[in-house]
Amino acid sequence: MERSTPIRLLALTTFIVGISLLHYLTPLHLPYLHDIFQRLYYLPIILSALWFGFRGGLLCAIIVSIAYAPHLLFQWGAHLTMEMEKYLEILLYNVVGGVTGLLSQRERERTVELQKTARGLEESYQKLQHQSESIIAIEEQLRRAEKLSTLGEMAAVLAHEIRNPLGSIRGTAEILKDDYKPGDPKHEFIEIQIKETERLNRVVEDFLHMARPQPIDMKPCPVQEELETIVTLVTNVAKERQIQLELQAPSSPVVISADGEKLRQAFLNIVINALQVTKPGGSVSISTRTFPDGLCEISFRDTGPGMDEETRKRIFEPFFTTKPDGTGLGLAITKKIVESHGGTLLVESVVGQGTTVTIRLPQQTGEQS
């Protein structure tokens, strides 16, 4: 509006000066032309009223009246008694300018009010949308809490009813194992029995870790050292599966305040998942970087098959798994560990292009990135 004001003023001035010159330069014996010219004055008056409101319309009408008055007095002075409507025309200029400007101004004010109302409605809609998202998030947390509550009860029963018998079964199997030499079919069956017993024991431990809050022993923890430990643990697995495992060193040491044992568990869960889904000839890379805001980011990238959006949204749900022999607790436990350290866990995946799991954790106070 401010940029167009000089142009509009120039246009109005041009209209008024041009019409006035036509009046003064046209001979009086052509009255029909003068009638046309005096009607043309309404054009700048109406435009001024529409552009600048009541004051603009009235001011333009006054200027037009001043420009038109000498023409009446000096050129039509001898015919004033016959041309009284020309005096009324001046009055109409001001009436039209004032009324049109008033209506335009009210319309403009109404438009502003409607815009304010629209903005208010938009803000209300945004607030309602945020509140709706918050309600959905709270409902999801409540459902998760209900699952964990049920899980806690199940874990207590499982710990008592399964772990003790499993210990007895394993002990008995190890005793029987000594009676059969390697190569004997029964020796192989006993080995399978021991491995399955260990697997069931790990499942029970996962239940316990998921359901019961574990104490956290926060200490200065060098991230790269923890990652090197994980790589050492899974190097043989990567070689057996013919997968390239790469650990990239950060530009400077990264130290966070964390429970090293639990952090290793979280890292190990992610790396094992990546190795399990990556085909021979693929790769798994681990990198660390820091940010000026005090956060560090650990990324685990694999060249596996990736996952669709629906699967990606559910991978942190307890008991959800895409593996035939999975428990669906590994990533749920990992997310719980990361969040207990004040961090966040994000997963980005594209079908056919692999998956990237990103952990963001606050660096130890006083450490420079």
C-alpha cells in the first residue's frame, strides 16, 4: 500500500489537471463537451475514495471543486442563471466523495476485522491441532505404560516360573553332555538343548530389563571407546556374514555422562540388528559428530533392505518384530536406555536403500565438541 501511494497520487493529479485543462481549453459553444468533462471529475473522486477512504474522497472532491469553480465563475459567469445545475454538481462532488469514501473505509475496516478473525481462527486451529497431537501422544504413553505394567507382572511370573527350571534343565543337559562325545547324534541334540535354554533365559532377562526400571550409574563415558568395544565384540559376526564393519573416528574426543554398561547394551542392540538385516557384501558404518549446542550424534548406517513407513513407526513398540525368532524387545529397550540418558533415538529408512539409526545425547558439561 505504501509503495503504491505516490503512483496513485500522481494518477489522481493527472486526472484532475487533465480534465480541468479540457474544461478551460474547450470553447463554450460546445456545452455537450463541458457536460462530459464535468462528469469525468467523478472518476478521480471515486478512485481517491476507494484508495484512501473518507478523508481521501472528501479531500479530492474539495480539490476538484476548487479546480472547477474558476471555470464556472469566469467562463460561465454570464450564464449562471441558466446553469444552476453546475453549482449543484460541485455539491454532488463532495457528497459522492464523502459517501463513497465512508463506504470504502468501512469496507476496509471490515476486511481488516475479517482478516484478524481469520488469523484468530487459524491460531485456534493450530492450538487445537497441537492439543490433539498432545492427547494422542499421551494416549500412546498410557497404552505403553499399560503394556509395561502388564509386562512387569509377566516378568515377575516368568522370573520365578521359568528361570529356575531353565537353570535345572541346563545343568542336567551339561551333565548328560559329558557322557557323549562330539560327533554323537545325542551330543548334538544336547548342544541344541543348551543353546535353546540360553536363548529362553535371554528372553526372560529382556522382559525384566524392559519392565523394571534399572538404576543408572552416570560417569564420564568416552563414546569412541564404547563403540570400539562393540565393534570388537561383533567383528567375528561381521566376517562370518561377509559384511564390512566400519567405525569412523570423530574429529575430536567425545565424552558424555552415561552408564557405560547400559550404553553398550543399546549400541550392541542396534549393531546386531543392522548385521542381521544386511546381506553378504553389504556394509555397516558407525560415525560420531558433535554440534555447537552441546549434543553429540552417533549414527549407525546399514545397506540392508530398509523398511516401509508403517514398519518404521512400530519398531519401538514392545513385542513388535519382523524376525521369526525375535522377541520385539531389543529396540524398545534401546530406546528406553537412550531416553533415560536424556537423549533421543531416530530412525530413517528407505525400502531397498538401507536404514540409519541416529542417537543424540548431551555431551558432558565442560567438554568441548
